[in-house]
Amino acid sequence: MQDLSLTAGDAATTGLRRLFRNLAPATREPQNAEFLRALAILGGMLFVLTLISYLLTTNWTGALPREKATLVLGRDFLNLWMYGVAIFEPDPARYYDLATYNDALAHMLGPGYPGQNWPNPPTALVVMAPFGLLNYFPALLAWFSVSGLAFYLAGRREVADLRTLAIVLVSPAALMCVLSGQSSLLTTATLLAIFASLDERPIMAGVLIGLLTVKPQLGILFPFALIVSKRWLVFFAAAATALALLATSVAIGGLEGWQDYITKALPLQREVLQDAAGTAMPFQPSIFMNIRGVVGNHAGEIIQFAFTIAAVAAIAAAFRWRRDGDPRMLQALFFACTVSASPYMGAYDLLPLTFAAVALIAEEKLDATGRRLAQLVFWTPALQLLFGNLQLPGPGFIAPIFAVYLLHALFKPSPVAVAA
């Protein structure tokens, strides 16, 4: 009987080990699989436990369920959905006025709803129009369905093993996206499709870049990359799409919509970033948000500008002289420099960089230092939440350091060239 018990115990242990081993794709170097396995286990635990806690603390009694912070389920999607609703109303640009927008939310959700603002440019009216045809929760379900499907279709073309994609989906960046109802799954899919299409389908790549102007902080480096790499067809297709979006938004809301966005929405975003209480710091892993509490807003803007210039220079150098370099390295460098260049960068917006970092480990293109930096990239949103609540700088520097590593790797002479 004792022998049978030991045998059953050994079998259970062996089965558990096999389960953990199969969480990550096989790699030639065991260290790569170990890193991926650790990300899968720890990231998965954080994802599941946080999601369970979120659902258990949500108030489901009202017509529109509220989470613990009293925000409606889906949080930021409420703002995105309101663009789709507003396009079918007269004077949609009126919602750029903070008081008018919050009065509309109070009428819909009841008095005392936490203050919100309309942060996206008027082109979002065009992109979100289909979701405005639905009520809020059907629209939220459709949003997650479309975003998840787009991410899967774009991601499976990029990785050899779907377990790599699963690791990205349990990352802190993906968790923040799901909890907040944000667009990161969709924008990541768009960015992956852009890089896959740059040379094979340049017009499609340009159209996608033009659509990405709805979230401008994610595409600010594309003009530099396209110009120095002489991808003119992509550049002009992107410009034409952006202009078409602009013209359509003007036709819907008039020039006043853009005036209100520039004079009301943009200054409000700056106020949010410069808030003396630092309420946005836990959710913004940018250079500016990491240092403004230490050096002040003015000095923080100067330092952020220096990092922006450095990011532009890095992209210009890489796409000019290493255009035919390793595509994944170039992709990861672009995403890392994008995070480094913008003062306004939500934790969920790190999902593209997280994808590239995990893919680099799975494709065994990183040395020990690179793997450690990729691991830090994966955990940056969680680290920013921790450090930001303590008003301490730190996690915002991970992406720039990773960018320096990638730039060095791209320009490092190959062993064959050195031997010659």
C-alpha cells in the first residue's frame, strides 16, 4: 500500500512538472524557456487573482455595474464609446468642455460619477462610430471581441508557438488593458500588422499608420522611420489616410471640433500629467511622469524633450543604416523608443513593447542582459503602479535602457565581420 501511495505521489509530481514545463515553448537554450515559464506562471497568477478580486469587488446591482472605484465596468471604454455616440448627435465637439461632458455622464449614470475627460482627437469620432450604434455593454462586448480577435490574428503570424502569445496576454500591460477597457489589444494588432506589411503591402501599412493617428502617441516616430528608410509609398499612404480622417472629422464636427480639442482637451491632459498630487503617476511609465516629482514640471519637460530627441535619433539611425537588420530587433527598438519619446504613455500602451520583448526571448535573440531587460519590460506596468503610489521614479527608465541595448545589438559588428 505504501509503495502504491509513493507511486501515485511520484506520478502527480511528474505530471505537475510536465504541466509547468509545457507552459513555455521549447528553446535551444534552457535559460530562455525558464524566463518564459517564469513570466507565464507569475504573470498568469497576477492576472487571474487581480481579475477575480476585481469581479468580486464590483457592484453588480445597478443597471450599469460599478467597480470598487465607482467607475462603470469598462472604465476608459466609456470615453471611447461616447465618441461613437456623439457622432450621431448635433455638435459632438461640445464634449471637449469638461463640465458639459460630465453633465452628460451624470445624466446617463447618475449624479456623483467621478470626473472624466475626452482625451482623443476628433478623428476618434470616425473610428468609434460603429460602436455608438450599440448600447454600452453590447458595445463593450463587441469592443473586446474585435480587439481580441485582431490581436490573435496579428499575433499568430508573428510567433511560431501560441504559448508565446498566451504569455503576452497574461502580462501586466494586457491586464491593465482588460481592466480599463482600453484599446491596447487593437493598437498592438495594428502595429504588428504595420511592421509585417511595410515592404510586402506598403499601401496597407500606410493606411494602418494613418488610422493610428487616432492615438497619436503610438505613431509619432513613424514619419522619421519611413523617411530615413525611403519607404515613400507607405509614407504617402499614411499621410493620405490621416488627411482623409481629418477631413471626415471636420465634415462631422466642423473646424470648431479641432479648435476645442487643441484649446480644451490638450491643456487638460497637461494638467493631469502635472497634477501636484501625482494621481496619474502610477499609471504613466513615461520619463516625464517618473521625474517630475523630483525635479519639477519645467525641468521634467526639458529632460523628457531630451529623451524624445534621443529616441528620434535612434530610430533615424537604425532605420537608415540597419533597415535590413533583424526585423524583430527593429520592431522592438521602435516600440521602446515610442515609450521613451512621449510624456503621455499609459501602462496599457506598453503592450506592443511587451509583445516584442517576449518574442525576442522566445526567438532566442537576447543574451543574459537582454533577457533581464525584457523581463523588466514585462513587469514595467506593475512596477510603475508600485513605485508610482510611493511617488518614486524608476520604472520609466526601463524602456529607454532597453532601447539602448537594442540599438547596440543592431549596430554591433557580427563575428564574421570582425574575423574578416
